[in-house]
Amino acid sequence: MRILILGGTAQARELATGLRSRDEYRIIFSLAGRTHEPALPDLPREQLRVGGFGGVEGLSGYLRAESIDVLIDATHPFARVMSAHAVDAARTAGVRLLALRRPAWTAQPGDRWTHVPDVQTAAEHVAALADDRCVFVTTGRMELAAYAGDERHPYLIRAVTAPDGPLPPRHTVVLDRGPYSIEAESDLMARHDVGALVTKNGGGSATAAKLTAARRRGIPVTMVDPPAPAPGVETAATMADVLRLLELGSETSRR
């Protein structure tokens, strides 16, 4: 079974490495290439692909050219465009599509979360905070322009790659990649006197420590909720779920 994995998360890398050890699967792992020095799974070079496909037409053409049997969308939960392209390309090429989506975080006792649907709403929410507390933004580098008009609050911005668009007038950029420890996150927030946190609810353990640190500091969290999966897409939360769905698909095709 030939499988194309659209990566971008630690969970995607773990899936690729795990499937590689099974003889019944042939894996190709693809990254969009937007991150400098991306983390790659332990796969031979010929099974790694970095760069865009050229939209739905390019992806569907690749699926046909490489005789892909299953497309697994294991991109970040907020990679809306790529996930939409995966749905359309899989349908066009007649390829089965699975989506690997880790469970979202849920609030714990003591958390002070405000749920919002998108980054623009999150930016409007924190800009309206009454005081001049430091706002810690961990929503990635692609949508930071949403905060650029806030002249009152200082911002601590963390990203894997340096942002290149408009930023708030008062800001500090930290370039770093998870996983993060609770102690490190607590120290970072203390050093910058962080008074509010903005994050996307991507789930997983690699970046969850900031939520514990925020809870201990008693600060509010503006939580951007993930988009809902496309209707009809088979969704898995773990590698075990993926294997179960792949095996079920194999049994169905043999009947």
C-alpha cells in the first residue's frame, strides 16, 4: 500500500517512522517547506519530499503519478488551506483520505480560557485588555499582522522561523521549537512579566506546558479553537487508530 503523508507535526513524524517498519506499507512523507531546517522523520531520502504541490491540481496529479493508495493529512490542525486541498485532490484522484488529528486541549480547574474562532478575533480580544500587560503570542508567524495595530500592550512573540510581516510596535521575538518544559515556560513568562497568553488549540504534549505555566501564574488564555474536520473525512487521533483504519480498508478491498 502506497501512502503519502502530508506532515508538519511531531505526530506526523512519529506516524511515518512507525509505518516505515511495516513491510506492507510504502511511505512518502511530504512537507510544505515553509520552515527553515524542518524536523524530518527517519526515512530514506527518496521517501522524503519538501515543497508545495501547486494547489489541488498539482496534488491530485502527484497522487496519480505516484500511484498513491491512501493520502494521510497529518498537517497542523490549523493548516486550513492544505487540508482543503487534500480533500479536493483525494476526491479528484479517487484516493482514500485519512486525517490524523490529535485531541484538542481541554480546560483544567483553575484555567481562565476565552474561546475564539480565529486569530483576528483573538487579537481584538487582547487589544481590549484594560491594562498594559505583556501578551505572549504563540499562534505562529503567519498571522501576526492581526496584532500590529495594538500600541498599548508589549508582546512576546514565539515562532519557529522569524516573522517577516507587520508586528506590534512593542514586541520581543523568541525563535524556538518545542517540546517545552513547564519550568522553562514558567521562567520565560516570569522574565517577560507575561500577563496574558494567546494560543491555538493544537492539542498534543509538545507545547502544552505553557498552559500549565499560565494556570500557575493565574493569567487569562485566549484560545483559538481548531476548525472542524471536513464532512465525511475519516479521522484518527493516534497511530493505532490509523493502523486500524488502514487494515479495515485493506480488508474491504479484498472482499
